[in-house]
Amino acid sequence: MARICELTGVGPRKGSIIWRSGKSKKSGGIGMHITAITKRKFMPNLQRVKALINGEVRYIRVSTRALKKGLVTKAPKRTWKKPEAAKAKS
């Protein structure tokens, strides 16, 4: 399953880890030097949310940024009980 937000389309981004050594000029050294650059990915913070989409309730994977913006209409709480559970109690 792809790590993509179903509402905004945000997916993994490319980036890099930069390794530095040395003492900065500000603190009396000759300056920092880059010794290695390693590729990495920035993953979106996806949450599985029960949402109301086109009048039906279903689970979607949404980024937390979309949740904060209010792009998701949360599903109403269920008030009815399943028929099997009601029969078992009586």
C-alpha cells in the first residue's frame, strides 16, 4: 500500500543526511566540513481515519496536516447494536 494521503496526495519526499566534522568558525575552529551525504526519505504522518465520504462511512489514510486543516468529515458515532449482540443478551 502506498504511503500517500488520499485527500491531499502528499507522499514520501527525498532528502539527505549531511555528516559534518570539525569545529565551527564561530567557536574558534577552522570551519565545519561535510564528510558524507546519505540519501533518505521524509515520510508523511499518515493516520487511518473513519470518515464520511459521498454519504458512506469508510476508512481512509490521511495525513495529520489534512486532519488539522479540517479536510476530513469524521463519521458519526454508532448508536445501534449488532443483531447478534442483542440476541445474546436476551
